Amino acid sequence: MKPNATVAGWLSVLCAGLGQWYNRQYAKAVMFLIIHVAGIYLALGPLLPQLKGLVTLGVKGQHFEKVGKINKLVPGDHSVFMMIYGVLAALVVVLFVLSYILNIRDAVVVGRRLEQGRYRDAASSSAFPWLLLAIPFLGVLFFTIMPIVFTSLIAFTNYASPNHIPPKNLVDWVGFATFDKLFNMNVWSSTFTGVLTWTIIWAILATVTCYFGGILVALLINQKGIKFKGFWRMLFIIPYAIPQFVSLLIMRNILNDKFGPLNSYFRAFGLNGLPWLNDPFWAKVSVIVVNMWIGIPVTMVLVMGILTTIPNDLYEAADVDGASPWMKFRNITMPYVLFATAPILITQFVGNINNFNVIYLLTGGAPATMKYNNAGETDLLVTWLYKLTLDFNQYNIAAAVAILIFLFIATFAIILFRRTRSFKEEDMIQ
Amino acid sequence: MKPKIFFSYLLLGTIGVVALYPALWTILSSFRVGNSLFSDHFIPVEWTLDHYRDLFRARSTRQIPYANWYWNTLKVATFSMIIGTLIQLLTAYAFSRFRFKGRKQMLMMVLVLGMFPGFLSIMAVFIILNTLGLLDNTWALVLVYSAGAALGMFVAKGFFDTIPRSLEEAARMDGAGHMTIFIRIILPLSRPIITYISLTTFAGAWVDFIFARAILRTPENWTLAVGLWNLVDSYNSTEFTLFAAGCVLVAIPITALFMYTQRFLVDGLTAGASKG
């Protein structure tokens, strides 16, 4: 019998493993067949109710039922658990479909190799990296990817307090209604746009202040004639080395406008002091300044590293041409530093959009305001989301906000990825 | 001294004071008699060690099981460090040394997911842990921190990429397998990066507040971050000196560790930066 790739392919479409059998790869054939049978059995058997549950999200809520003479509270369907099990079931089904496709592809590829009279198996030690990646992959699958899928799904339901919290009530699919609410319903949309605007302003200011602050400090230390460079660097790294939650909680006390030391120094000079964390404007100033205190050391360390890599002859040539210090800074130092730190600048910007700690631990989003729904004046999108989830049980709105943040971050990540030198050129090093 | 240099020293000194002030103020406050936030003197008039002793003494009027918090944090951070570092190194090794199908796509995925802050999907993690019966359990934190560890593998991958392949090829000639090469050749050469990763994962777990606050419910199970936050939030400024003492005990070991190993950190930061 002359081997034929098409036949092998179609046989595998008919039933997984048949094509491999035809190609005379018996062990592989049995393996695919077992997976195939198990898949069909699971999908039609135990997984089917779960998948149905994912579609309906439960039909019967918690309710009273007459048992004998008394009314008894009967537990109903728990929509959220049904959703989780449904997502898990769907994941399993997807894995089976993938193995089915893999089975067809494998039959065709091996068949084609046989047609051309080549050796049956491509020499493969390629399983080893997959062995290394198996456990990390499972971890990421269950604690990163699945939560993301799950969160995205919640955005399309009405899972929110007070009327749709299981097990008391059911949750239903509502399509884009949550997003509609977020963008068009006044109480939500004004909060969303307000918080979004502040998030962007904050991210830009926080990134720029820390970045240029760090460059300035690094240049200051690196000047000719400054002694004990190591000592200064060590001194300025301290704010970075203290755990953030400690320094932020301490800052919160320092800035306390009644008892904090900062205002007592103001009073010692006969001044009134400022409502650091209680006034919308000053609270915003406070978080940016405190963030500089924490963030400048990182940039400083980076820039000091880069400064040592700038070739000295550039400066010598500039000296020969009679350049002023400012010209040297503008035409040699700055382009060098900018070029080397551009990717960091983007990561820091994205990091600041999600800078949960500084806001939550310092102000907790305060001062509170009537303008916003469940958010304060200094709340970022992420802290608002955290509060919506943990304190107010507005899961669907929180999920919608999470999706928007994710889309934004993914865009940045992809841009960054395409530009990263190491990715483009990584194979050139070796 | 030239005026420019003098001015620079003045500026450096000022920044130094600003950098150090909060830490000094907290340390001094922790030795002050009384418990209020307010004080007329920067340096305490009367010194006491009572607040440090108080941290470890049970009182019926309040729930501050500081020793528990410390132990929990230490446990979570240590285990997360061991598991997380191992996972990162293995993942980085796989991506750096092997060329397999779907590798570029997976790298892209790691980068995108790595930039995605885990806590955005906190409610899903919360529900998953709930179905596993792991809520209010410190091991749940270890699980969450380790599960995402692979996403931070770029620094290690960048480092592995720079180790010359000829070393491995020589070993392979001598009949070494993949795992032997990893353990006998790659790991010994990677001391600086292993130190960097262990340190950062340890510190990351030591200071995390977001997941800890969401997952841990009862005061005995809290970590230091949640406990101290709660101390500030609920006792406001009435237990301030106690809080200061608590902060000193948390911050000093980890700050000392950071300062001691700062060379590795600086190297790691710059290595990560130039490699993206």
C-alpha cells in the first residue's frame, strides 16, 4: 500500500488515532484514541451540565418550599460557582478540540513525510522545554489566565450588590449593559471619567517627576569634584529599600494635619499648616511628592549605571570644541540616557497607572466626595476597582473597569515588545 | 571650594535629610514615652523600650498579635521565594536555551500577562480560592505569589542569554543531559541573578498588601502589611508609638538586607533595563 497523506488526514478526521494507525505509529494512535474517547465521554457526560450552567447561570434562586407543614428555605443555584465550573469545563473542551486538531495535523505531516519516503519520526528531544514549562504554565493558566477570562465574563453579567449576590439571588447575562452603564449612566459615567482623568494626570506627573528627578540626582552625584559618591548613593537608596507599606503608612502620619510633625513645624514658624491629605488639591500634591520620594532612587540607580557607559572621548572632543557644560549635557548625556531608558519610561508609566500602593496606603482614595460613586478624589482606576470589589460588591462594574485597563496595558505592552531590542536581536547574540 | 561644588554639596545634604527624615522620625518616635502621634520634640525627652515589649504582650482591649503577623509574613515570604525563584529559573532556562514551536507567541504572552497587574482579576482569584477552601489561609498567598512567578522571568532570561553556548556544547560532548547542564553549569554561573531574583521575590511577598488584605480575614492570620495598615486605619493616631515600634521591627531587617546586597540589586536593575 502506498502511503498517502490525504487518506491519513481524513482518517484522523473520522476518528482521532486512525490516521496514525494508518501511518503505522501504533503507540501514538492509541494515545490519540484514548484522549478522543475520554474527551467525548467527558464532554457529553459530566461536563455537559456545567456547560449548560455557564449558559443559564442557574434557573432557580434560593426560595421557600413547603415541606410538610412548614416553609423551609431551600438553597438554589449558585450562579458564580456555576460560572467557574462552566469556565473550567469549557477550558477542558478547548484542550480536547486542540488535541483533535493536533491529531489531524500530525497525521497529514507524518503522512507527507512517508509519501516522500523519509524517516517516520522527526528526531525530537523537543519535549524537554515543555517539561520545564508544564508547572509554570499550569500556575499561570489557573491563577492568571482563567481569572482574566472569568473577570471578562463577569463584566457581561449583572453580578452586583444589592440585587444579584449569590447564593441569595441569581446572576444573569446582560450583554453590554454594564459597559453601557459605565459610559452612559450619569452616576457611573461621571465617576469613571473623573477617575480616569486623574489617573492619566497622575501617571504622567508621577512618571515625569521621578524620571527627571532621578536624572538630576544622578548627575549631581556624578559631577566631577564630588567626594564619597558611594556614600551619597547609599544614602539616597534608603527610601527605596524601606518596604513601601511601611514608608507610606509613616508618611500618612507625618502628613496628618492635626498631629503630624510637618504641620507642627509650620506652626512653630507661626504658619497655619496645610490640610495635606484632607483637601482635594493638596492630597493630589501630597501623593505626587511622596511618590517622588519613593520613585526617584530607582531612576537614579539606573541613570548612574548608564552614565558610566558613556564613552569619555565624547566629552573630551566636546571640550576641545569649547562646549559649555549645558551643551555637553544636552547633546551627549541626555540623548544617551533617553535612548537607554526609553523602555523603562514606558514601563514606569504603565506601572504608575496601576500604582495601587501609593494611593491606597497613603490616602485610601480620600478625601471623599459627593461627586463620585464609591470613589474619592485621589482614587485611581485600580483603587476604585479594588474598593468596588472588596467593599461595595459591585463586581460587574469592577470587571468592566478591569477589562478597559487591561486593553490599555496590553496595547502598551505590545508596542514595547515590538520595540525591544532583545526580542528582535536575541538570536544574534548567540 | 568652588561655589558650584559648595552648592552641590548643600543640595545633596538637603536631599539626604529629606530621604532620611521619615525613617529617623519613626525610630525616635518608637522610643518616646506615651502613645500619641503629636510631640513637641524631634528627639524624645524620655526614652523607653515599652512599646517594643508591648508588641508581644497580649491585651484584652485590642487585637494586635504582632508575633503572629511576623511569623506569617516570614513563612509566606520564605516559601514564595523558594518556589517562585525555582519556577522563574526553569522557565527562563526553557525560553533562553530551547527553540520550540510557539516560543515567540508564548514570550509575547508572558510579556503581556506580566504587565497585567494580577490584582485586576482579584475577585476571580478570590472566588477560585473560595472554591478550593483556601480563604483566610496563609498558604493561599504562597500559592498566588508562586503561580504568577513565571511571568517575571525576563530578567533571568536576559541573563541566561549571555551565557555562551559553547560551555553547554562542551558538556554535551561529555555526555551531560539537559538537567545536568542546568544544575552543574548554568546555575553556578548564575549566582548574581539568583540572588537578585530571590531577594526581589522575598521582598515582594514580604511587602504585598493587596492580595494579603483580600485573602486573609482573621487578625491572627494577617501579615505585617495588613496588620500595620489596620493599626493605622482603626487606631488612627492613638497607638502611634506602638505602630512606630512595629514599623521599625519590620523595616530594619529588610532594609539592612537591601543595603547589604544593593550591588546585586543595582546590577539586576541595570541588566534588566538594558535587556528590556
